Amino acid sequence: MCITEPRVAPPRVPTPPAPAAPGTPAVTLRDIADFRPAPAAPRSEPAGWGVVGLETNFVAADATETVGGMLLGRPASVRFTPVGYRWDYGDGSTRTSSGPGASWVALGVREFDPTGTSHRYPDRGTYPVTLTVEYSAAYSWDGSAFTPIEGTLTAPAGTAPVRILVESTVLVGADCAANPAGPGC
């Protein structure tokens, strides 16, 4: 068995906020409370299930999103850029990652290999996997350049159940470890 380190994207570094133009009010995270990015619901590999003792891979949408609305009484756009992800695997385990994860295929690894967002469940059952995303934000009035807002904000991205099953060998004389050339191996 060949064990390789999972490939993980380098962390993103948010752009530091630019000073407000003279005579322009400084916009804060509190000012953009009515602007909300769409939830980046998690999904799992394999699709909605996993195997006890093997890695289940998790992936979220990773998209910068721009939301329009009124900001301090003016039409504006607020851009939300994901900068961190907190995975709650539903069994008491959590992980924080700088990226949304990627499929095994995109990472160039085999199914059930560890990734930067995968988790190994010790027991069978259905677990509610919850994702919280941390965003940096920037605003724009009247199509002007975006101005970063100091700080970050977190938003719940959603919950997706994952069903963890116990694998068993059925209708064959031996499992794949005992007979690597056997059916299904």
C-alpha cells in the first residue's frame, strides 16, 4: 500500500483593507449585516455515504459571490470571498481548512485516500455534517472599485447527512486482501 500526502491548496491571504477615501464613511461588517452570501452546502464522496474505518471526503462550493442592495442609503455591491471552512463531522470531530476541499479525482488520489477535508468514522450511523464558512468582504458603490472591509465574518453554510456503513464481502470465497485477483478487486 502506497501512502501519499494529500494535496492541499495553499491558504488564501485576504487583501488588507484600503483606507476610506476622504469624506467617505468607513464601512464595517455591521453595516453589511443585511447582505448575505448563498450557503455553500457541503457534499460528500462517495455521494452521501461512507465506510466505517475509511476516509469519507467532503467538498463545498468555493465561489466568490457579489450581492447587491442598499448600503448606508446608497445602492451598492458587497463581495464575499471564502477564506476559511470549519467542518463539523457530526460525531464530535471538527476540522478547519483554508480551502473547500476537492474531489479525489481533482486531487489525483485514489478513492478513500485522506484529503485536507476528509474524515474517518469509527462507527456506523447517519451523521449530520455541518459546514461554517469564514468570509472576507469588500464593497463597491456605483460600480467603483471594491474596497475591503476590515475583519471577517462567519456564516452557516448548511448541513448534509452522511450515512456510514460497515463493508462486508458477499458471495465470494475471500476478501480482496486474501485474493487480490478475486471478483470486484
